[in-house]
Amino acid sequence: MGRPAEHDGVVYRREGSRFWWICYRDRTGKRQRESSFTEDWQEAHKMLRARLEARDGNVLQVVRKGESLSFGEWADFFLENYSKSPLRQPGTHNANLRCAQHLKKAFATRRLIDVGPEEIELYLRERLRQRVKVRISKGYREQGLIKSTTVHQEFRVLRRMLNVAVRKRLLTSNPSTMVEFPVPLKGLFRPHYVTWSEQQQIEKNAMPHLRNAVRIIAETGLRVKKELLPMKKDQIDFINAVLWVPDSKTPNGVAEIPLSKLALEAFRDQVAISGYGEFLFPSDRNKTAHLISLRTAWRKALKRAGIPYFRLYDLRSTYATRLSAGGVADEWVIQLLRQGDSQVFKKYSQMKLQMKREALDKINRRANEMSGVLTQEGLGDSGFDTVLTQ
């Protein structure tokens, strides 16, 4: 029987080297020697403790691989395994590809563990000073400064890449969590709440198929491109007032959706104008295919209605906000939205303040209309109004 090791690990000086070295045994008992690449004894001991913790957690090989992995190699691995369908939609993958091109220009040759908060902040500031380049026949033409929202999208992709690396134990922590975006962002992730009067104005100035789409999204919260436009007529059960969604962005999106009276009327109107094909929103160019986008019709309808532009997708946020303001519990709203993450509901709850203001305006108008009718007599000869006449 071999003699038991006296120490679990040791920090020592190696002849001919100015760095401290560490020595420890892996799970198989094999002795491992590594340079700490530091002249600080405390830092070398910190590295030794990290190695021993990784060994005890059975992730030593993964941690050592992370130290030798370059950012460019990890970015390629992330795009291949965590960015494509079915984990992410094709549009998301294309956006990740565009962002990764700029990130790899800055960090491709660096080790993954060497990408720290300072390097990320310098990258963001440098990108915000750059200008948009447009390819022309003779090269490139520079335009205005890159928008802060574009740079922030790259920052979000970088943050997700590093989050996955943390889950895979290639990093101990995500350095992007210690980075504050250097400039303010206006209007990012703040959906527009559509008031009922705005919705009526839009429907009045919209084409028939868009009018039906607006009413359907506002009453069901359907996603536009993934759920509404590819919808087939046999997915609608008019007798039981139920809609079946067989394919969605997330697994929770595949579900049955109860339909309100307004939604049923909109579906019936759309079936009446959709023709004899199987799709609810058939394409004008190809009768055997469905409509791809409502963007052009949406922009024109907003322009005719005199309403500043906002996304058609914001009607889904409006649907959630109306449910919440109507007294529906947050858990039920999440289920009706068919979301898997409850944190997503936070961005919808930001619009409640606008809805409260709209409700207050209605109360004030109703009170003013009835101020001359509702009175309450007091004990004396004269009475007084419950609401002051304005």
C-alpha cells in the first residue's frame, strides 16, 4: 500500500522560473504541475484552491480547457450549438452572426478567461465612436455614428455567450455583469401601450386583413410572424371558441387559446375575405403560401391615422397589460401569454401606469358629465354637489 500524500497541494518555486508553481493530484491520483504565471504567492495559492475545488467538483478538465480556449473558438461553438434552430429562431441566429463578426474582430485571439470587464467597456466605447459603413462599388462610404441600440445588441449577445460559458464551467463568473453600458438607451424594451381609442383609429384606417389582424392580436396576444400569419383555417374551432397553436417560438407557446367574442368576429371576417385556400392570411402573389409580413400595411395605416410609429408586436404587450389591469392574476397572464419565464412579464407591467392614467381620464370625464345630476342634500336648506362643476 502506498504512503498517503501529506499535503493536498503545494505552491513552490521552480528553478529557472520567476513564477510560482503549483502541484496537486487529480481524481485519479496523478500528480499535476502547473505554472501560476504570477509572482504573487497569494495569487498562486488562490489558483491552487480553485484547482482543488474543480477537482472535487469533477470539472477540472473542463476548467483547464476553458483556460486554453480562445474567444473565437468559443464564439464559433456558441453559434453552432446555442444559436440555431430549434433553440433560437432563424432571425435571432442571423442577428447573432452579425454581432459575432464585430465581437470576434476585437476578442478572437484572446483567451476566453482573459476577456474581462475593462476590455468589454473599452470595446463598447470604441464601437460607439465608429461610423456606419455602407458598401459601394468603389469600396465603403461612411455615414453617421452607429446607434447605441446596435452596440447594445452586440453587448447582449456577448453577455449570453459568456453566460453559457459559465454554465459549462469554462468561466467562474460572467465579466459582463460588472459592465455598465456607457450611454443611455431611449425607448429600449419599453413597449407602447395602445389605448382603445388608438386601436379604433388604426382599425378605421387599415386594410381589411390588417384590421382583422390588429383585433386578433389585441384579443389573443398571438405572435405575428410565427403564429398568426402562418395560421390555417382548420386551427380555429368556432363552435367551442378555441384556437389551436401547433407551432410557436417556445414550447409553452404550443397550446389552446380561448377566444373572446371580438376575436371570433375578427376570425370570421378574415375567413370570409381569405378565399378558398387553407391559410387564413394568404399571400397576394402566391395563393398556395401565406402572407410573410404586415410591415408595409402597418406603416401606412399608422400614417393615415396620424399616429407615431410603433411596432405591431406591441399589441401583444397591450393584450397582457389589459389582462393585468383588469384584475387577472400575474400567473394567469403568463399562462395566457404562453411564456415560460415569469421575468418576461416585468416589461409588460411597465405599461400599467399609462393604463391607470387612461382610467383616471375616463373617471374625470364621467364625473364632469354627471356633476349636474348627482347631488346629495345636507341637513340644512341648501344642498351640495358630490363633484365640483368645472
